[in-house]
Amino acid sequence: MVHKRFLPFLFLLTISVYGQIPSWMPNPTQQQTYTLHRSSSRESTGANADYRTLTPGQTMTILDADGPGEISHIWFTLDDPEPYHLKRIVLRMYWDGEKSPSVETPIGDFFGLGNGIYYAWESAVLSVGRDRSLNSYFPMPYAKHARVTITNEGKQSLTHLYWNIDYRVNAQPLPPHTLYFHAQYRQAQPNHGWTGEWYENGDPMVNYRRNLDGKDNYVWMEAQGHGQFVGVTMSILQNQDGWWGEGDDMFFIDDPSKPAIIGTGAEDYFLGAWGFGGPSDLMLHGAPVVGKELAGGRSSVYRFHLDSPIPFTKSFKATIEHGNANHRSDNFYSVAYWYQAEPHMAFPPLPDVDDRIPTLEFVGGPGNSKGQYSPGSLQPR
């Protein structure tokens, strides 16, 4: 059996054999012409206090670099005493002087920790270590300028913020038609299922319901212009008993009236099967957290389309049902990742920080009927 720490190397080795090294992974046998730089939280005097503190409401710019260049790697670790600080600290990225960020997401969600709880997982482009280290390898090019900020929207100070951002300064302009990295946070707390009067997912009133046009689907992201979708991380807090993943993925490509791609169920889209069967984290897909199929269960899943990014030339919308034909009312928290030409469509405003904290909701249905609990008693620990 191959130890997990060797998987990234084997991934590189495999694609090298077939001559398909991604453009953000330079060929180590060829001399590179960029210069590598780093922005970090280091103590400028050379002492050992290599961190920064952010007070409530404070925004700090952690990268401010001229181009042409490319961010190749980002590393964070945080020490914050406030519960759910992963949902309260916001990461934003701006390319080429734009006013509207191309990346806007709670920092935990960007790294797949959408339930606000640390857990370890590893993929080709994102990973979280058991030591609470957060890593991104998404390539993030920029022609003129890159700015990355961190904002503390919590009520307590972020006492220790550590970061290293590795970026290349290129000797030549970016290739023509280079696409820019984007990441967008969305949530539904809760999704609004069309009924609370069902007893299980196989209830005939649920099982025979049709949804051909994607109406009321949960939306991962929308875009206008041209580009390509490369993946999504999603976390689930169940408000109802039973399997949360009966919903189909639906992608609307250049035609908002009908989906061009329709899947067969959530675990199928995330490339698992039969409710996943247990936690897994693989290079391009996985379910690092598989909760009990009961109200209060928490799960996290991801899929990256690096094998075949989904292109669009006019518009794009990525969605998934919440239960068959959207009958369930669980909480979803997600970040979608894609590349596109600028300018981009404005993102929806981030939900208020208090509304981002995962909380069980009174929605009816199995495990969530009147008299079973008072909403205040379901506040998660």
C-alpha cells in the first residue's frame, strides 16, 4: 500500500509519463525563467514572533504584488479562541486592480471546512493537515497586480495568523486569453424543501416527484462571460433524518433555460457510491466527513474537474438538488472554483457572520417534527 504522503509525487510522476504536466506545475527538467517570491507573516526584525493579530473588524492585506505573475501556493494556520472562527475569518482576492473580489469566502470554506470544524483531508489542489495547516495549490495568474486580504468578522481577536504565499514574477507577459481564478461561497441555512410531511426518502410523494428544469436547486455558482468550471467543496448539516444525497447535479451551460448535464445523485457526482460507506479523500474527489444519516449529522464532500474542466462561452450555472426534486431542507455550505475572463459577474453578498454559523433549523420532516425539540436546544456544540 502506498503511503498517502507519496500520492502528490505519484500524481506528478503519472502525468509526467503521459506528457500532461499541468501548466501550473513547471517541468523540473527545464530551466524556469520566473523569479520566485514569498509574502509571509514573518517578524520583520528577524525575531521569532512570526504571526500577526487581527482585531474584530480589521482587514489586513497579506499580498500586494505587481505582475505579470502567478500565485502558486498558499499556506495558512490560525490560532483563534472564538468558536467557529473558520466561518468568521474572510479571505478575498483581487486581480489587476478590480474593485469586486474574484475570491470571497470564509477561510474555512475555501479549504473545504464548511461546517466550521477542522478535519484533515488531501486532494490535488487543496489540503488540510491534522496540525490545522491549510494549503492551496490552485494556479492564480494575474497580468498587472494581485491583492489578497484577510478580514476578521468575529467578536474576538484572531490572535495568531500565520501565512506564506509563494508567487512567481514572470519575465514575459501572460499568454493571450489567460483565465483568472475565482472562488465563490454560497449557503442555504436551510434549503427550503417543498414539503415537511414526508416520512422517508422513498415516500411515493417524494420518489415520483419530477424536476426537469432545476427550479429551486441549490446553486453552487453562476457566471457570465467565458471560462471553465473546475470544482466544488460542500459541507452539509442535516436538519432531517435519512440520506441527504438523493439530489442530482445539474449544469446550465450557455443556456439558462435547461440543464446541459444532469447527474444521478449527490454521491454519484462526488464520485462515491451507496452513501459513500465511510470517509475518503482522493486526488480529485472524496468525502472526508461522512456523518450519521440523522438530524444533526455533518458531512463534507468535494470534486475537482481537473481531468475535464467544464467550458462555457456565454454563461454558466452549477447547481444540485437538495433531495429528490428538492424535497429536503438540510443546510448546505459550499465554495465553487472556476476560471474565467474578466470582468466577472458580481457575487451575491456574503451572509451576515452570525447567519454563517452552522445551526440546526426547525423544518419539519423525519427527525425534525414539532414537539421533538425546541430550536434553541439544537444549537451545535
